[in-house]
Amino acid sequence: MIEEESNELYEHHRVEVDKGQEPLRVDKFLLNRLEGTSRNKIQQAAADGFIRVNDKTVKSNYKVKPFDIITVMFTNPPREIELIPQDIPLNIVYEDDDVVVINKEAGMVVHPGFGNYDGTLVNALSFHFKNLPSNNGDSTRPGLVHRIDKNTTGLMVIAKNENAMNSLSTQFFERTIDRRYNALVWGDFEDEEGSIEGNIGRNLKNRKVMTVFPEGDFGKVAKTHYKVLEKFGYVSLVECKLETGRTHQIRVHFQHLKHPLFNDFEYGGDKILKGTTFSKYKQFVENCFKMIPRQSLHAKSLGFTHPKTNKWMSFESELPADMHSVVEKWRNYAKHKVQ
């Protein structure tokens, strides 16, 4: 018997356009919004009639408008994320029956998602710990109450049971968790400490990065406190204390302050922004970039109230080797550069 080919389409992506979106071709909009895809794939999907806006098929040159509902449909069912336990080493700083504190390394994605189906922190947690609680019913994020970026290093707390999950989630919501980061940023500061305020939301032209909306028309309220620890002339080492926990908060806040993180390619820190025009200096900075091929950001300390004992717990971690080496290199440069 010959089976007829199915004409059924399955929704793979659904995007609602923000109210402030400027007119933009739908293929460019989706390229910015969807991770792990290419413009050719998006344009082919449009040519095949698989891109719809407000339930109507559109071509790749369609200009998106605020509040449009864009769906990308394919004949194959969307891939479900199967959480596969993987024996990936973890740097465990502390563990008891309720919580685990880990020191995450650079390059590790926290949880599975489009383009990252395995090799994540959650895959490792599922191997090392059994019966971790789900996050608001999301089985792909067991134990998670917060996250840090793929190329940011440092401390994270994991909940091992429902009571710990509820307690820690409440502490994050009420902003009683104490999180401090060290960041190497471009430029010198007039003030030794200060606060950065400004709503954070997805960039209206490039959805892969965040931006600050100072007027508060878009995005979510965000506040970062900072203190300058050391000045090296053209870069500074700062401590950041998060009052809120928005995506890329420290990175986008310091870009907004015109002090992007050293070698943060998504927020403009991977260029020589301060310093001299001498080729020797240029080579020095490029050597520093090679030493830390990521944003210079480390979650250095973490404090919270223990879910069962109600005692305050605090943890500290050393700068990872790459960031420590770059800080030392700048410290040495600052000592010997011509004033």
C-alpha cells in the first residue's frame, strides 16, 4: 500500500513582535531572533511557504510590524528536548541534602535549548544528582533557580528538593540573595562607586542581544551597583552587585555606561576602545584578548539563607585562570607604562 504524503505542518517557532519594533524584513528579523539558523534556511522556509504572519503565508521581504504573530512551520514535528544525563565533571564547592553550590566554568551552557541539546550544566546535574525538582514544571531545567551566561564563570546554587526550590526562588524574587561579580571593563572611572539603572529588554533590531531603555518604555527594571577595585589606566577591575537579575545585565549595563566588558564581542568590548595608537600597545591588547577569548566576567561571591536551617551562607571563588592572568598582565602594564 502506498501511503500518501502528509501535508500537515507543525509549529516550530512562534514569535510575537514587540510594540516598539521598527519595520524590518521578516528574514532579517527571524535571523536575529532564532539561534542556530542561517539566512538561507529562513529564506528557503519562506519560499516553501513555511513562514506565516498572522496566519497568512508571507515572502522573505515582508516587513514585520508591531504585534505581528510570526510562526515558522515545517512538515516534521519539532524536536523535543530529551534531558540526557551526562558524566560531565562539576566543580562542587558545597553540598548538603538541600542545596549544591557549584563553580561553573567558561563555555558551559546552563540548560538545553535550541542549538544546545546536550553538554549543558543541566545534563551534568542530571547525572550527578537524582530527582532534582523541576523549575515551574519545566523538566529541562531541574534544580535551577538562576543562571549565568555560557562564557561567564563562577558560583551558582542548585536546589535539590521542592522546599529548597521554593525557598531560593522566593529569595531571588525578593532580591535578598547577595550576588557579586568581578568584571574587567574598558576605561577609567571618575567615581569610585555608583549604580546603573535602566530597563533591560531585547534589542529591537538584533534579538540576540539586550539593550537599555533609559526612559522605561520597554524592558524590565534593572539595577546594578558597582565599586572600582583597581584602575589600570585603560581598563578597570570592578565589583558588581546585582539588585535584579536580567539577561546579560552586567554586560549591557556597562556597555550603556560606555565601559563595555573587556573582550565582550556581543557588546563591543572586543575592540581597542582606550589607549594609545602605538603598535606595541595594540599587540599587547590583542595578546590579552587571546588569553581570555570571552567576556571578562566572573560570579565571585554568593550569599543566601539556607532553605532548612535559615542560617546565612556565603561563598567566595577565586578568579579563573584566564581572567586572573589578564588582570595580572594589565596590573603589570599599569606599573610600567609611561605616565
